[in-house]
Amino acid sequence: LVIQGSLFTPVSPTEFTFLRQALVCIDSTGTIARIVRATDTDYSDVQQTAQRLDHLWQLPHNQYILPGFIDLHVHAPQWPQAGLALDRPLDQWLNTYTFPLEAKFADTTYATKVYHHLVHELLRNGTTTAMYFGTLHLDANLALARQCAQQGQRGFIGQLAMDNPDQTPATYRQTSSQEALQTTERFIVQLQCLAKTTGAALTPVITPRFVPSCTVETLRGLGGLAHRNDLPIQSHCSESNWEEQYAELTYHQRDAAVLDQFQLLTPRSVMAHGTQLNADDLTLFADRQTTVAHCPISNCYFGNAVFPVQQALNHQVNVGLGSDLSGGFTPSLYRNLQQAVMSSQQLQDGVDAQVAPAQRGRGTGRISATTAFYLATKGGAKGLNLQTGQLRAGFAADLQIVTDRLGTLMPNDAHSVFERLMYQTTPAEIATVFVRGRQVIG
Ligand code: GUN
Ligand code: FE
């Protein structure tokens, strides 16, 4: 397949590349074999050959090709309650609403119904790769994996571990560390088997919910398991005042240091939120090459602070984007990248007019739509060690084709089009989505 159209692809947090009327050549393995620029000498040859073989797809002039988005933090079972009870503090929201909902995934039929809906919803929003928290239920987690396989989404899936009787309800916890570790081990084997038999892009993830919900034995055991099997890890780190205080009170350490002590901060770790990370914690993240999943919408509700994206990038910490469904209410990474820009502006300028202007805000930290786009694409891919998130030869053909509705009313220079796409795209504007060269939407 050869797609002829204009494209945007990330370069760095401050730069994207725009190519007008390029030819994106996708091979039979679902990889981008080559991107032919309009100035390349064989452009017409490639175009004509593709046309003759009936492999050419010419996009209308108001459509653009972008890399598929990578959502680094989704609680799959929470999709049915997206937008509910977000006025409660995190611990109340977890105990009163979230744990009882997640407990319902003991019913695999219910799980399949929810996950079928969710995977489709993410794909139609342009999310081609997602890193999921599942529940305690191995069968439900495999049902999520089957939905990813059937619908063609790249999935990183975590068998949840939580066994601390002090911080989890009796109705929703593993009864021992041994149970938590053995279920995780069984899940890894079964998911890898499913990946092999279906050919789907599925990866198991070591998933301690967060420090408060796990016992020391489970944190230590999961760190060892990840290390021995070279597996990705996901958890929450320094999400809220409450979480940070728990680590200080229980371990007399920073939350990040507790995770590190158990080998849970690695180059394959993705830690959600990080709103409370201080400069020392950021240095630790940089040393460990651990990625932060920035969840800007969720942080408005539960974070007690804005995650300082720019400061993290200055510390050489890798950052991607997460929806945190349902701490965040939307499956759209567009909505999240918009909020990332908005929150960064409030971090810089401050929010309280009762504070004197000179003392208000941080004075720096504002990010652009270009940075937010980088987080949703290249930053996320880096965190998962994947060749996706960029339109580039040798990378997976994970892409979205998006309509610019306002192009007839405003200038069409690359920067204007880019910002319009970042701010105006909803599922209605996402015409087509490809994962690994397979059309999954449109
Ligand atoms: N911390 C522990 N569990 C959760 C969760 O489900 N959502 C959020 N936002 N934070 C958590
Ligand atoms: Fe979360």
C-alpha cells in the first residue's frame, strides 16, 4: 500500500517534521518501508507504479497523516465509570467506586463486553498502542488481550497485583503475596502463548497497583520477576499528597525511592502521574531511565498539583501521555494533550489571584502543542521501547488519517494546520486508523 498525502511526524519536544504530499510506502509486514518526499527524484516512478498495481491511495487535500497515539496509562476496567464521582478525593474514589467496579470483572462475560467497547473507543480516538492495567482476574485480563488481538490494537497488559490488607478491601485483594506473584506468573505465560498463537502485538506487564496497595513481599517479588524475565513494569508514583505521605510514614522514604528499592524503576518502567516528584526524584528517574506517564486530566482531580513536564524533560526524564481512564474521563489523547498545554500554562502563571503576581506560579514550565504531540507519540514509544510513534522508514505503520475541517477558512501553513489538528480533532475527524499496516478504523 502507498498512501499519498501530507504528514506530520515528531522530531523532538520542540520540533515536528511536515512533508507535503509524501508517499508512505507500507510493506506486507505492516512496516513503513519508505517515505518518498515530493522532492525525491523517483517520486513519480513510485507513484505511477503504485497506481498501476492499484496500490495507491490518494488522500484529499484536507486530510493529513499522523502517527497513531500511544496511551501509556489506561485502567481498562474503569471505562464504565468514566466521568463519575471525580469530585471525591482519590482514596474515597478508589474505595467507594473503583474497587467495587473492578471486582465485577470476576464475571468474564461482563469483562468481554466492557473491553470490546473500550478497545474500539480508543482506536476511534487514534490510540494505536495502549498500556493497560487490568484487574485481579486472570481470565478477564486475557479477555482484554483477545479484544486487542481481534480489533488489532497493540496492547501492553498488566495482571494487577494488590494484597495489602491495610489498604485494600477484603472483597478485592489477593489473599497473599504468593497468590499475587503466582497469578502474575501464570498470566505472563498465558498472554505470551496467546500472542504467539494469534500473531498479535501483546506484551505482559508487571503491575503492582501502587506502593500503598502492596505488601513488601509483593513489591520485592514483582521487581525480581520483572528483572528475571526482562518485562515492562507499570505502577503509580507520587500521584497525590496522600500517596507521597504514605511512603514517608510507612517506609520513611520518598515514594520513588520505595519503588526503586524493589527494582521497580527500570528502563522498561512506566510510572503514572508523578505530580509530587521533586528534583531528587526526577534525577533518580533519569538515572534509571524510567518513563513518566503524564495524565493531565486525571491530575486536575486527584493530583494535588500539575506535573512539571518541562522540568522533567530538562532533567532528561522521558515523558509520555496517559488518559488514566477513569481518573481521567476521556479516552481521547487529543483531549489530554490539550490539557497538558493548559495545565502547564497554569503551572507557569499560577492560579490564585489573591497571591501577588510576582509570587504567583513558577514563572516557567509552559509547553507547546508540539511538546504535547511529542509526548503522545515519540515519548510514549520510547517508554515502551517500540519502533512506532513516528512516520519513518523501518517503523510500524501505526497511523491515523485526520481531517482538517477549518482549512478552507484559514491559512494552510504547516504550523496552523498542525495546531488545528491538535485542538479540533475528535473521532468525527479521524477518518482512518492503521495498526501494523492493518486498517482498524474507517
Ligand atoms: N492509585 C491507585 N489506583 C489508582 C487508580 O485506579 N487510579 C488512579 N488515578 N490512581 C490510583
Ligand atoms: Fe492510574
